[in-house]
Amino acid sequence: MGRDTKRDMGFNITQFLKDFNIVSSTEHHHCSPGWIQVHCPFCNDSNFHLGLPLNNPKVGNCWRCGKHSLWETIKQLLNCSGSRVYQLSQDYEMESSLYAAVKKNRTLPRVLKYPVGTSPLGDPHKRYLMSRGFDPEYLAREWGLLGTGPVGDYKHRIIIPIHYEGMVVSYIARDITGRSSIRYKTCPSTMEVRSHKHCLYGLDKVRGNEWVLVVEGPVDVWRMGPGIVATFGITWTREQILLLSRFNLTSILYDSEPQAQDQAQKLAYELSILNVDVEVIQQDLTKDPGELGEGDALELKRTIKERR
């Protein structure tokens, strides 16, 4: 009981790793924001597979061998006794005021608030979607698209809600003018109910399926229809990996650029470690999936699924 109480107060994992000269990284591709990676002492890897939360790291997770408590991790890293670990938990306890501040800063809102001026799709939004070959009425009905007006930081944009377990937790805003230097603006992290990078766009529509196709963005999902999920770009997070690991069969269809294909291969590798049957689709496409015609996109989706 005493040990759990101490750990709940917070453990300064960064200082601990530094003091004991344990190699770590917050920049490695395995690392998600708010985590720090070390070589896993449980499976003897040398590629930073074990991640520990920076704030109150009671439980870490290894990409290869799963979850491990902070208590057991310290024992393995230092090859020491339980009593030594208990002493270290006291030595590296974060000050209660600091830990309280960290928790306060990490508190997320319970209800998502859309940008100023958000309303149902207007004529400018519909014209933009039709110019891209989409049916705006269908997208509004199927994906809940909204639009903004001429004022605010998110003016003249289509609001793309992001759902997680039936709840809208974040959004992405797409410029419709062609004049903004930022085509896509994400919801501020302090306003998200859950980080969009801890979600997969379209996941609620594929829960319970055995197979899933992974693409880059919402537009790709719209084009290829429900049953597809997107990682919001070619970078992905630990949380997205874990969400994808629920599927037995996974196909990855990223854009044809070398950087995108490289990220697709890395994603496939991480999923294969978790025993997912995964393949990377290397199509010789002159267009991104989201730029295909509806018929071509549906045919591509059917072909990929039949191969699985």
C-alpha cells in the first residue's frame, strides 16, 4: 500500500535515467509526445522499444513484450532488490506541488467546442466539396461535416469532426479558399477531449471488423468509403499502433512519395511485432487515393480487400 501511494505522487523518470546513465530518447520514432523511450530490459532489445510516461510513469509499454510496471522496470534496469527500488521511489518522488501542476496542465476538456462561427455547411463549402468530386450532403450526413464563416482563426474552413467511441473528441479544419498557407488546421491540443493523434479517423465505423485499410487523411477515407481509417498524415503514434493492433488483417495505402512509403513500411513493422498480419500496398498511382475518381477508388478498395 505504501509503495503504491509513493508512486502515485509522481516519479521523476527523466532525472532517474540521467543519474544512472541509462540511455533514453524522446526523439526516436517509437516515441510519442509525453513519453520517453529506453532499451527494454525485459526482452533485451536495442531500439528503444520500452516507453515510459514522463509524468507519473506507473506503467510502461514495450512495443515487443507489452506492459511493465515502473517497479519491475527499475528492478530490471538496475538489477537491484525490491527494497532498493522502494528507496529510489522516495528519492525521485516529484514534489507534490509540481505533480499537481503537471496534472492540471494535462487536464483535457470534457466537451469539445468548435471554432467561432461553426455552422452547417454553407454554399461556399458545398461548392468546394463538389469541385473535389464529393457529394456535400452525403458527407454532412455520413461524417458530420460543418463549416465556418468569414471571421475567427478558423475562417472559411470545413470542420471535420473526429470521433472516438461515439463521441466527438477533436476536429481538423480544411481551408476552402486556396489562399491560406495552412491547408489543414488542427484543434488546439488544450481544447481536444482526446488528442486526434491518439485516434484513427473512421475507427467507429470499422469496429468489430477483421480487416482494415489504413490511409493518410480524412479525404482518402471519404473517397474510399466507410471501412477505412486514417492516421492524420504519415506520422503515427503509439496510441494509433495499439488501436490498429485490434485488427487481425491490415493493409496500408499511403501516398506514393518515398517518405510516405518509408513511413508505411515502418508502421507495418511495428504492427507485425504485435502479431498483426499486415501488408503495404505499393500502387503506381499518379494521384493520391483522395484524388481518385469514385469508381476507381472503390475498385481499388475492393481489389485490396479481396487479396486479404
